[in-house]
Amino acid sequence: MSVNEIRLTAAQAVLQTAVDRGDLRVALGMVGDSSGILMTHASGHSDTSANESVEPDAIFAIASMTKLVTTIAALQLVEEAKLDLNEPVDAYLPQLAGLAVLEGFDDGGAPIFVDAHRAPTARELITHTSGFVYSIWNENALILESKGLSSGVGSGAKMLDAPLAFQPGTAWEYGIGIDWLGLLIEKIAGKRLERYFQDHIFGPLGMIDSTFELQEAKINRALVMMMRVNGELVESSAMQPEATDPGSMEFYGGGGGLFSTLKDYGVLLTVLLNDGRHGDTMLLRKETVDSMFENHIGVLDITPVDAQIAPLSNNLDMGFGSPAKWGLGFLLHPQGTENGRSPGSASWAGLFNSYFWIDRENDLFGVFATQVLPFMDTESVAALTAFERALYGIGD
């Protein structure tokens, strides 16, 4: 599929309109193919006083779009024969031996635990079939948290001290498995996750603005975090970007926490459209990239999910009304979507309403980003949908 200038212009107009209408304070968009970037656009203001126009090199928190980076790092270790995706991970991380599964609560409100049959495998950590979940979308996990028996998102490494919600390999539910994968990478590689990313992914790809640790010199390019409260956009009282000294973080979350830019993340997606290569650099082998776009959850299905913490997330359907599976690093659309993505396309997102998709059949990728909570914000999703439809010429 050729994305002509008319469609690119229409897609940019969608982003500008979303800001002009007041639906979003910031709307960022990028489109590319295997040859590189076709379009980059930024609308809105990077500050709440509307004095500073946002630029295309704005830095934003990509949240769970971090998971693709962590998965790529794990697959590099697989290629080096240092990691077996099918080996229970307690062979690498002994602290994951003897896990418990939370089955529910008794009449007195006490948790009911049973022993896990085994530790999850690295493949199950990657594909969200490990049994680890997020309390944002899991009622039992949230109840356990409310009792002070576990910790949630934003608590750093403490959130990893949680039971499973089901026996490994028996269901699909989005969760903290890839945060455990990050620790697994650190153990095998013998270095912190930030250092591994810089040495093996960001450095070789020239992703100079991608990091867990936002530098003081770049804080002025970081977008303000917003929240939608009673239909109005207000500045969030939490999760604002802060400068961090290199090497100072106690915990690097493989499931979230990175900052990046459209340009940087676009390079990563271009690599996947080029079978793992970037110029003379081979990030992954072609057969590894091919495997990322294959169904790795078998007969298990990904279905719409009800949110449990309304300020953080609306109910979500990341298949956008179409059947969905999970590959290695992202969700798969086996039948495509009504907004244009071809069968076999891949996608995922970040909590602060950033989204990407990769359409290999059409040699196309797209990134849409803003910085607002809750996730799956109605206005953000509407802008994403209109952005995609404009690019695919749906409704022309």
C-alpha cells in the first residue's frame, strides 16, 4: 500500500483538529515504512500555560511500549543461546521457585492460595500467560493490594512481590511478567537493564533520547502529564517527568518506565520492517523477527477487559473489536482491524495513551502519542482511530 501525500496530510489534520477542539493538549504522530520515516507531526503545547509549542522531538513516557524493547533484549539472549524460552524461569531466577496462586478469598476475606504447578517460562512471561497480572485490571489482585498484602504499579520492585492469578500457561492476562523478564535479562547479561538497552539496542540504533533516566538537559523537552477529570483536562498531580541521575535508579522495569521520542521509537519499528536490520547493524535475525509475528498463545484468546482502577484506565479492547492473539513483544491482529490494519499486523500501547502498530503486509508502521490518563481515554482513542483511517484511506 502506498501512503500518498494526500493521506499523510489528512492524518496530520486529524492530530491538529484534536488539539484545536480541545480534545487533547498534545497530539504526536509518526508514519514510516521500511525505507524510514514518511511523516512526523506534533500539535499542541508542551506546558499547561500554552506558551511552548510542542516539537516533534518532544520526549514522552512510553510506559508499556517499553515491553517491546525488553522482549527484543530477551530474544537477543535467545539468539546467543543464553536463554531458553521454554525453560521455567526459576532455573535462572531461584526466587521464582515455589510461587503461589491466588484463587480468591474466604468468607472472612482471607486470601486463598494454592501452590503453582511450576514456575512460568520466559515465553509465558513475554506472552502474558505466566499468571502474573496487574491490579489495574484484576479484581482479586486489587483486593490483595487493598489488604496491604501486595503492591501495585508505581511501587517499583515491590510490585513484583505478588502471587500468580492462575496456573502458568492456562490463560492470558496482561501483567507484570515482563518486569520479571527485565530482571531475568539483568541476571543473564550481568548488567543493569538500562545499560543493556544502551549497549545492545539504543546505542547501535542511534536512539539517543531513549532511557529510563531523563537527563536534566532534556527535561525541557519532556511533556507534561495530564488527566481527564469529569471530562476536563487537568495537570496530573503525579507521574510528572523528573530528571534522574544516571545509574541512580534501584529498579528498571522491563514492563514500563522508558522515555523516548517519535524518531527513536520509529527507528525501532523500522528495524522490524527490515527483518531485524538497521543499516549494517543486525539487531535480530530475520527468523527471530518472523517469530515475533506468530501466535504464541495457541488457542487462548485475548478478550476485552474491565478496568478496576478508574483514574488509571478505562475498560479496554486492544483488538479494537477484532480477534486478537499475542506474539513476542506485542498483540497480533490475525484478521486485521476495521480501521485498516492488515491481517497479521501487530500493535501495543502505553498507559499514558501512546500507541503503535506495525503492518508488514503494507510495509507500514504508525505511532500516535499523547500524555494523559486514564488509559484508553475516549478522546485519545478517537484521535488514534481517525489518524489510522486517514492513513489507510478509509472513508475517502
